[in-house]
Amino acid sequence: MAKKRRPQTKAATPVTGDGAIPVVGAREPCPCGSGRRYKACHGRQSSHAVAELVQRPFEGLPGEADWVALRELVPAATVELTLKDGLPEGVPSVTLATVLPMAWPALRRDNGAVLLGLQNDIASGDISRELADTLLRALAAEPGTPVGSARPAADGPRLQDLLDAEAPFEPVVHTGFEFWIENAENATGEVAASLERANAAAIPTAKLSSVDGAYWCRTPEKNHLRWVMTHPEEQLLDALARLHAAGASSLGEGTRLVGSFRAHGLTVPVWDLPSDTGAAEVEKPAAAFAERLAGALADSAPLSAEERRARSGLTSRQVTLN
């Protein structure tokens, strides 16, 4: 269930136009040039201004479960975003990406299109507000330039204020990071080498089509299904315990519900799968499990002793990512 290191290539941090020290990751060198890590230098000052943590930063957005999955689970994916007020002149598209080259928070392509990175370190307690701030700065940036980190205003807009809540949120999972550049097949030199390194670090991942928020991944020893669910946590854990005690929590022969973790206010059950089980083989079992889960969620009777033991076992293996 451990996360793979994100394939980010660090580069010099963009400097803000007003000469202020930009915000970077806590473990990165401080942009002031002191040689110390940011958290031990100017990060000490900025840490006092961190906003209160928003437990469910993507709540209210279409595809909340997929937002969480792309933030925490999926190496390479993109989603076309629709703005409430439409695209500004000169901006042909806005695309959310799991990660961008050089760990840039955003990038304005030469043709004016905007790429918004999701997996970057954040400096505030509200990912949604920080992403909204980055998006607005990217829309105003000159074509052909990256957008650096910055602390958003405490009363600034959130993604929920900028994105069309009626538009679909449809992630496209990629096998690699060729979406970083145009004409990736013709890349040479350091660009090609950077792509090769990033692709080698990515865990093969696929999104299930039969259910929402579920992602299959392949690892060297076994495969996994990680399923982001939006049900209230206590109700979901009770339902999983009922199914587990009844021997109905697996996804077929050789599969096992091994626990769950929390991410951005949502619960993510995890199943171990045989190493020869691909994403296509999990589609029907996942859909069948969703039906069993719906029945268990509707059951409001107190848990039996066996179900309480099953729940205790599940929660003892639960971890929180953020």
C-alpha cells in the first residue's frame, strides 16, 4: 500500500517577480541561497501562516474520489478542466496533470494551453485554494513559461469557485509522461532521458470503468486494487466489517481485502490481487462487490461480535496519508 516515489525532477525554483522568497517543498534547498533546507530557513516564518487543514479539500467538485486518487495513487494521468466563466482569450485548454516536469506547479505552453500539477507539495492547509491560486497565475502567465509556488491569500478563491460543477471529470490514465511535451516521440538528449527516468519510476496503473474511484496497479510481488470511496467513514467501516465477517469482502479467488487508508477525508480500501490478475479481470468482481456493499451500507443493525472483531482488524491496519 506504500506510495511510489513521485517521478519529479527538481530544478531551480522560479523566483517571484516582487523579489519575495518563493515557497518550495519543506526538504528542498531554501531559494534564498543559505544552503539550508527550506523548513529550517524561510520555511520557519511561513509555517506560522499555514491555514487550518481542510479535511476534504475536493468536496463539492465532480469526481471527488478521482481527485483524491490522482493526488495520491496515480503516477501519470490528465483531466480536461472546464472553467465556470469559460476559457480566457488565448487559452485553448486547461488540463489537470498528476505531475509536471521539474515539479512545476503549473505550466503555460507555447500555444497558450495551461497544465496544472496536482501532486506538488503545498504550503497551506487547503489544497483546493492553493491549486486555484496557481491556476489563476497560470492563466495570466506568458505563454512558454512555468509557474512557481506561492502562498495563496487566505480569502482567495478555491477550485470550487473556478470550475464548472456540472462538467464531467474524466481522468485519462497514461502509461508514461509523454504528455509533458508536444511531439514526445521526437524527444532527444536530456528531455528524452528525463522522460525515460520518469516512466521507469511509474507503477503501471489503470482506472476501472465498472465502478467509480477504483484503480488497479501492478507491483513486482502482487497487484492491488485501491478504491477511493465517498461514503461516511464509520458507516463504510461497519459495512466492510459485515462483508468481511460473512466472507464476502474479496474480489474473487486469490484476492483479499487487506485494510484501508485515509486520504483527504475519504477512506480507501485496498485489496491484494494475484500477480497475474489484470485490471480487466477485476471489473466484474468490483461491480458485484459494489452491489454487496450497497446492501451492507443499508443495514443499520448493531454489529455482531464477529463483525466487531472484523472491524477491529480492518481499523488496526488503517493508516492516514494526510
